[in-house]
Amino acid sequence: MLLIENFFSDIVILQVWTVMMALISIAWSLTFYHRSVRYSRDDKHTLKCSAIVVAFCWHLMSTLSRVLALSLLASLFPVWMGCVCALHWGVMSIWLAIGQHHSASCSSRCDELLLSAALGLAYVLAFISPKDGPTRYLYLAYYLVCFMENTGALVVWCVSNNSNDNPFLYYGAAGAQMLTFFLGIIFLLVYYNRCHPTVISRNKLAEEDLSKPGFSKSYNMRRSSS
């Protein structure tokens, strides 16, 4: 009996370790995907170490919150979880096929549809920018959809469970899912407001302008004339 208990405890530890390594691998892959895209282009500034760390934390927290929400739903209703993922995949694929054209990386419309389907499947867990350009509203739309899906899964799990049976698991799982989601949003905002190469280069240009000998004099003259 003791050997069986030890065997199952070892399996649980191995499963937890495997899931954590998978999440870290996803976050690490997304971070270095963005770094590689910028590194391969001469017109883009590369990511610094601080930006890589913040981007990694952003991807890790957002992916962890997504996996937690889907796992909680799958623990009670695995078929529902599969339907949610399939619906999410379909909606994201249609959105990408209609609104996001990948002309730079695809030679035909068929290739664009296949790429949209592949990215739509990846969007079940994480967001990958489909093309170069402003991504503010893309992130807003994606994380708004994920927030509604995660909240729905969490509500179903909380309603179907009894907090008195295992309060640590009940409140811990719900709190961890919400905390990791909002931490991911915070790291996202910090990355684009403080660590993004465009913001850093813009701040450097502003500092260089301020350090020029005639800048303060001309600035004061403009202020006095206005």
C-alpha cells in the first residue's frame, strides 16, 4: 500500500514538473520569437535584457492564467472545455482570415487561410502578432475575449464545487487564475510603456535634444514668445 501511495505521489510531482516546464517553454518561445523578429530586421531595435525578462513574465503569467482556467473547466466538464477551445479556434481563425492579411509571408490566399488556422489554434493559449504594425487594439480584443472566457470557466467551476470540501483548493485555484491574468496585463503594460525598444529610443532622442547647447535657450524663447 505504501509503495502504491509513493508511486502516485511521484506521478503527481512528475506531472506538475512537466506542466511547469511546458509553460516556461511556451513563454520562452514567445519571448524569443519577438526578439528574433526584431533582430532579423535592420529597421528594428533589438530587445535588451530588461525587456526580455519583462516580456517573459508577461507571456508566462498570461499563459498560466489561460491554462488554469481551461484546466478548472476540464476537471469538471472536459467536453465543454473541448467545445470552448474549438469555438475559440474557429472564431480566431475567421477573424485572422477576414481582418488580418499576411501578404508579406504568404504567396496565395490559400496560404493565408492555412496560416490563419494555425495562428487561431495557437491563440487558444497565447497571442502571436500576425503582422508588423500597431498591436494595441489587437491585444485589447484578444485579452478581452480571453478574460470573458476565463471568467466564464471560473464561474462554472466555482458554482459546481463546494468551498467547504477543500477551501484551500477552491479559493487558491480561483485566486491564482485571476492573479496571474492581471499580472500578465501589468507586465504587458510595463513592457510597452517602459521596456519596448521604440519607447527607449524615443526617450534617448528626447534626452539628446535636451542636452544640446541651444535647446534650452531656444525653448525658453519659444515659451516667452508664446
